[in-house]
Amino acid sequence: MWECPDTSGPWQGGAVVRPRLSVVVYGRNVQGRLADCLEGIATGPGADTEVIVATTGPAAHRLAERHALRDARIVPLPLPGGTPDARARALAADRARAPWLHFVPAKDRLPAGAPRVLADLTADQPPEVDVIALDHVSSTWYSQARPSPDGTLLARAGRAPLALADFPDLLRVTPLLGARLLRTAFWRAHPDLGEHPDDLVVSYTALLRAGRVSALDQVALDERRLRPASLPPPTPEDRYAAVGRYEAVQELMAELGTPAPLRAALYDVMVHEWLRIIARGDLPRPVAREFFHRAARAANRWRPAGHPRPDGLDGIRYRLLEQDAYPRYRAVQSVNHKRREVQRDLRRRGRGAAAKLRDHHYRRALEQPVDPHLAVFSAYWDRGVTCNPAAIARTLGDLAPHIHRVWVVARDKVPLLPPGTDHVVPGTRRYWDVMARARYLVNNVNFPGTVVKRPDAIHLQTHHGTPLKRMGLDQLDHPAAAKGLNFRALLARVDKWDYSVSANAHSTETWERAYPARYISLDHGYPRNDVLHRATPARIRAIRERLGIARGRTAFLYAPTHRDYEARWTPRLDLAELAGHLGDDTVILVRGHYFYGVAPPALAALRRSGRVVDVSSYDPVEDLLLAADGLITDYSSIMFDYAGLDRPVVIYADDWETYATTRGVYFDLTAQPPGRLARTQGELTDIIRTGAWRDAEAARTRAAFRLRFCGYDDGHAAERVVRRVFLGETGDTLPAVVPVGERPPVPTPQEADDT
């Protein structure tokens, strides 16, 4: 049998390296899931991580030993059959050598690279932090890595360490022990953490006993929910345990003298969970009645004095539970079910009537001849005049003014349109008229599936970025990113494309694989980037003056991308600290991704310093690229556009492994960056302060990146597209693409200042 001395671990230079994080894999090898768990962990941990595998059963022991022979960081801890999960967890924690613990049930998984990322997170924590609360995703027998609802709460908490009493809503985060990191000394100082058999109770106990908590929306765990039909049927006592576990937490709160706001927050979570279990309807009638009775007794026992009930139907349910009125609760539930059925039926009828009227009008419009001089444009789901469609429309006005341009714009975006813009609002009568009769339909996403492709209409798909992340059918293997995307409906929309615009050979190849159809690829470049190759010194100076960037100051544009596993954007950089290190001669322009709406409120305070400016709502984004001396980004496609300027780019890839695994990528950006690469904020700060962001090595990697990804952007893309699609020109009549090495560089901001 494998025995592991306390001094086991990776060796460097003849000495044992003490890890920063001990990952504790514990419990039975349920349905053979341990192999997946260990494979996922072993792909990424560095020497600063150890993995203690505390499992029962000969097969699990052998599996752990095989992994340990391949990787010295894995420490098997074989346990006798029947060892409870809590005991396995506690025994493994006793062996841990790292200052931080991460408990992972053997049935669950970690995102690839997560151990190293989590180990890095622990290095930044001050000594008063005992617990790091993190996010998770969930997988089932039919779905993979679905985001949790916790991201918004964790983002609201902010990244600064806090006392639980300062943010009671942390008690509303899913009580999942695997989504917590615990300081080892804290764990050992509180024996009740290791003694209680229920993960929910331990998770809450850790938060309640912690001196300070850090809340981060980093994904720490992929929780695997096993198919109920594959597990032993729960006994009545198993069902009633949902009441007992919350009572255990309430008793701890009473013992600790927990403040009222915390008790109120947990009370709401507790009652909501019990009502959810009852409403689910899968409890046998006698068990449901007894569950209701036990929950009622506990609700009355632990309700904080004067605690208000919710409004509406939830408040009625609360009151009936506290009154132990199960028959009345059942009656209300039955009435509510019938009411919802009636409402659904009315909504169906209303939608049906409206749809019939719309379809009738649209069919009549489709009977009219196509207007050869009518072009419809839309961008980013009807946000307004922007991106590639806007650049094409401008050039169309110059080269073919006889073609009338109409924009599809959401009602709330109409006030933002340039004066004189002809537009239609989706769903209106004129909208269906122009959609039916237009010869040209131009979009950087997709028009709705209800839009009919007429034989003599031309659909032009411009796209809106170079793909690093997986797109289209390539998302089939990444369901967390696809988020329920209907691939059949997607292909039906793609089949309407006549032309697909491409900025580089990589994009052409990717689009043809991700969106397989019979369209023609236009290797003409992105029209929106034409302005980046035609800008004059005067224009660059004017943009910087408009942004308040004084002459002589260095401006960095920080533009992070959207993450599918984050519900809300929180800057991954401490912008105040970064600005402080860079000094008064540097300004940071912060551009949040449009999926997240407005930037975090914290940026407003930083803006007053004049060194950090929130430009999340500034349009067009091309102005920001021209104004910036350098770009700081993570995985945003903005890097491909900015690289065309031949200006420095710094990649901040602190969560690359998680992003690459969750979203899926086409190439390893860390191996082929467009400039310098930082994995921590300290590295990023050093790269900028030392000037490495614009040294010879940065220029060398940028040159290779430009050759691969800036092949067609030379300032004439819009003209090529308009002449090809709208004027029918081909071959030699189109402006030839200027090779990357022969393109005259646009002045840098400093050169523009000197002009």
C-alpha cells in the first residue's frame, strides 16, 4: 500500500518545495468520476500545488497511485472502505503542507489550469483573510459547465477583503465548499470545520468564523450533478436533512452572536430553499407533509424578530409555512398553477394574433418587387451606426449615392443616431417593408431568423472581430460558451449569407469551418479599420484633446474581453495601484466590453484623479485605438485591429487556462502573443515601468503577429467591399491589397504631437 511521508513533494535544486495550495480530492469514486477529476487537475498544477487524494476502495487507490507515479505533486492517501467523506476530508487536510486548502469532491472537476491560477490568487491575500469565496460552474449528465448565478454577487462584493457583516449577501452565494479556499491555519484552529459531515454546513461555518473574506468571480470548480435516477433513492430522512443542515447553521449563529443582518440574510436563503424543495413536487405526499411541518417549526424558531416577509406570492408562501398551514399551502399552489396556465394561454393567443398580423403584412411586402436601390444596415443587434456596416455605408454614400441606406436601430438607441440617419425600429410596419424589399442586407451579426432570404436579395455578413475564441459550430464542444445556442437555427441564418468579409487568412479559414455554407469569402479586410490606416497627425491630436490627454502624456487603452463564466465585469487589474505605479505622466483609458453595459462604479472615483478615464461608452472605438500609445488587453479581438497600427500591445493573461478551457480557443495566445505577455499584475507593471512593452523583443513578436493577422487591412477595405458587392466589380478593378511590410505607418501620438 502506498505510504506518503509528510515531506513528500516536488523537488527543485535538491530541496522540497513547499506548495502554496493543497488541493484535497476526497470521497468515494462515484460512477468512476475520480479519473476525470484527477486528469483535469494534473494538466496544470505547478510546483506550488500539491494534490492529496483521499479516497476509499482498491480501484480508487490504484488510480491515485498511477497518477502519483507520473506526477510527484499527487499524494495518495488510501483510506479504509466506508470512511465518511468528512473524515476523508479531515485526514487529508491534516497532511496538507500548503498554507491554503481547496476541497474538491471526487465526483467534481476543476477547469484546466485552475490549480495554478488559484495558487496565484492566494499569494495576493493579506494575513487577515481566512476564506476566499469563488465562483463555480455546474455540469450534469446532459450539459457541460453551465455558469452559476453567483458571479453577480461576487462581483458586487468587490475584490478588497471584507468582514462578512459588511456584505451579508455573501451568504446568498451557493454554499459549495469546493468554491472556497480556506487558510490551513484557520481550518485547523476551528475543529468544527473538519468534524461536520455536511458540506453546506462547513461552507457556511467557514464564512461565519472567518476574520476577513475575499470575494472573487474566478471559477474554482465544475460541480458535477449526477443523474438522480442513477443514485440510490433518497430515504425520508435524507429529505428531511435539508431542514436539519440549515438549523445547524442557525445554531452556530446563535452561539457566535451573529449580527441581525446576517441572520436575516440566511433566514431568507433557508426559507427560500425549503419552499423550492416543496414546490418542486417530487416529494411523496406523506414526506412532503412532514417536511413542511419540520420546516415550519424551524422557520418559527429561527425567524429574526421583526423580519419582514417578501411581497407578493412569496410573502404568502412564507406566511403559510410559518403558520404550518400545509393544506392551505397546497390550495394556493394549485390555484397559482391554474393561474399560470391561463396566463400562458393568453400570452400564446396574444403572440399568435400579433404574429399573424405581422406575417400577413410581411407576406404582402414580399410580393412586391425588390428595390435595387435599397440597402438595409444593422450592427451589434441593432445598436446603431457602428463597426464594419457603418464604414461600408459611408463609402457606399461616396461611390454609389443612388443606393438609399436605411439602418435598423433599437428604439432606445434612436436618440443617439447621427442627424439625418434614415432608420427603422424592429417590429414596426416600415421595418417589415424595408426588410422585404431591400436588395442589400448588411450586418455584423445575424438578422432574425424570421427574415426571408429572397432570391434576388444579397446578404453581406461583415463579422466584427478576428476569432481567438471558438465560434459557430466550433462551440459544439464548449456548451458553457454556447449557452444553449440552437445550431440548426444558426446554420439556417448562415445559409442566407452571400458574402462573408474577412480581415486575414486565419479568419477566412475559421469562418468556413465554423459557418459551413455556400457564401463567397471576401478577403478584403475589415472596413472599420480603414480609418486606422488613413489617420493624420491632426486627427490624432484632436482625438486626444477630446479625451483630455495632455501633450507628452503616455496613454494606454485597457480593453478586456467578455468572459462567459462572469455575470458582471470587474476589472481584473487594480487600476488605482497600476496608475499609482505608472505616475502622473501616464493615463489609462478603460474600455469595458459591451456585453456588460456600463463599467463598474469604482471607475468614477478613479476618473477624478485624471489618470484613469472610463471610455466604456465612447464611440467610435477606432478613435481610442488611434489615441493610445499602447494597448493592454487579455483575449479581446481588439488586439488584432490595434496590431495593424504597429504599436505596442501587452497581453494580461492571468486566467488564460480557465478562459481557454471554458470558451475554447483557436490558438495559444501565450505562445504567439502580439507583444509582451504578463501573467500577474506585478509582471504587467514591470513590463511598462521598465520600457519592455516597446523594446526590440516586443517589436519582434508584434511583427510576426501582424504578418499572420493583419494581412488584408490596408485602408482600402470598404472600397473593395462596395465595389465588389454593390457595383459588381471584380479582379483588377478592385484596389490591390498592400502587403504588410509596404504599408506606410500611421503617426504615433507622440509623433503627432511633434508635427
